[in-house]
Amino acid sequence: MATRSDKRSSFGRPNRRQFAFGATALAFLPAVARAVEVEDVADLKPGDFTWHPDRSPIGPVAIVVSIPNQMLFVYRNGIRIGVSTCSTGKAGHDTPTGVFTILQKDRTHHSSLYNEASMPNTERLTWSGVALHAGGLPGYPSSHGCVHLPLAFSSLLFGVTTLGTPVIIAGAHDEPVDVGRDGLVLADIVAEEARTAVAAAEPHGSSAAAPEQAVSIIVSSADKRILVLVNGVTVADGPAHFDFPTKPLGSYTFVLNRSDSPTGDLRWHAIGFDRDSAAAADAQGTLFRIHADPKVTATIQSLMKAGDVLVTTDLPLHPDATGKDLVVMNSAIS
């Protein structure tokens, strides 16, 4: 199909203060977008995308933006349901790399910095202005820091995400792998009791409706620290302990999903990103190595639900790298 739109609308302007880090997007440039059937996503041309939500109709969504390939990948319950071409920040306005969560959604947003430029289907990643939204797609990085998407695809993506959906912006990534329910938080009897309580309260097969609480857990081997954030606010903070402490954790984003088994088990799906050869630990092994203090673990267990996000990094946690500004972690800050 082909779509073209230059529709402009007039509300949804952010009222939060702007920060120096990051930049907003160029004015929206209408572009033809096509949903296409391809064997190899590398064959997608600027403006093309694939969309197969039927492959995984329900479950939490995770998004990966590959800057070198100028591609965006959408996974639901660990299964890829969409791929789109995109355009990230041009030289001097680089799109920040790292792990973010969607902070705000607005279908009819206008830029507060760039002459009221229309930014349809905006999904804000930082309060300083970095977002996913429909925009120009020349086939190379061209934005002021945002991630431009085909208009039709941006609308489809907007329909399956929620506040708290993780967005990984990276140089490279692995396909999600199912690492089961072992490891940090899900390995002991207390966690099993919590899982049973959650399963009883949440109907099996329910879609990931907008969560009341977006839960992010961040583990830094450099700081030997674990943070628990709810809606961008730190609710628990304590030391982290690691088996084989000299071995890197690697950069992973784990998303808690509910299996389609009769018991509806909670299971981690892991996406590895930007990992060098020294950090080539397997995802499940990484989970097994992490230990938190009892109070932090108890807090995590009390918040367990499908859609929770756990990020591991070997970088230190900069004071500005978590909280309401960047929410999870930005690997460009050290």
C-alpha cells in the first residue's frame, strides 16, 4: 500500500522544561510509505516497512533502532512483528544511543523548537526532545536527533506501544532470546509466590494495555549498583553483587513476558546490543550472576508484571542518566 500525508494538527505541545542534551526533529516532510513483503529486510527502500502483528498478537513490545542500518525493529513477546526504514540524527545532531522508555505519546504533536513543525505520532524518549515520530526519510541520517519513521508505520507503531515500552538505540543488536524464569528475582520461592499472585490477578492472554506503572530495573557492574524505577522515579537503590565479578555483564535489555502455557508463566526475553567480544556473556548466564540485597529484591518482586524491563550495563551510571530525563540509561554518557 502507499500512503502520503501532510496533515497538520494543533495540540499536544510539551510543557516540561527543555534540556541541553539531545535535540528535536526536523520539520515533518511528507514521504511515500509502503508496507512490503520482503525476504530480507535489507531490501527495504527508504519509506518501506513490514508489519505482521498476527505473528504475536499479544504481549509487551520492545523496539530496537539500528543507527548503522537506519532500521527500526519491533518485537512483541519476543517475536519480531515489524521492521521499518528510519532516519536518525545527522552529524552534529546525533541521536543518543542507549536504552530509553516511552515517556509520553501524542498523535498530533508540534515541535516547540522548530517553528511548530508537525510531528505526527510522537513517542517521546527524553524530556529534552528525542522522540520517535513520522518524518522525512531520505535514506540517510537527516534529523535533529529524533528517529523519523514512515507516516503509516508510525501510526501502526503508536497503536501497539505503551508508556514504559523500552526503546534500544544502538549500533547492533541480537534477536530476542527466551531465557526462562531463572536468575535475578525469578529464581526463588518468594518470586514463585509473586508470580502466582500476578497470574491470578491478570487474565492469561491479556494484551499489554497501558500499564499504571512502568517498571525499569538497571544493573551497573561498574558501579556495583542496582536501581529500581517506577514511572522514572527511583523507588529502590542498593548494592549489586556478581558471580565472577571480573567478567563483564554485557549490554542486555530483558523484557518480562507472559508465556502462552496454561500456567501463564512470567519469562524473560533478552535483547543483547552493542556488546564487544569481551562482554559476550550469554543472556541467561548474566541473569544468574546478579544478586541484590533482600530489600531491593523484595521491591522488585512486589512490582513483577509483564512488561517490566531490566537493563544490564558495564558502564557507570551517570547522575543524569536515570530518572525523569532519560528514564533508563544512555550509553553515550560516561
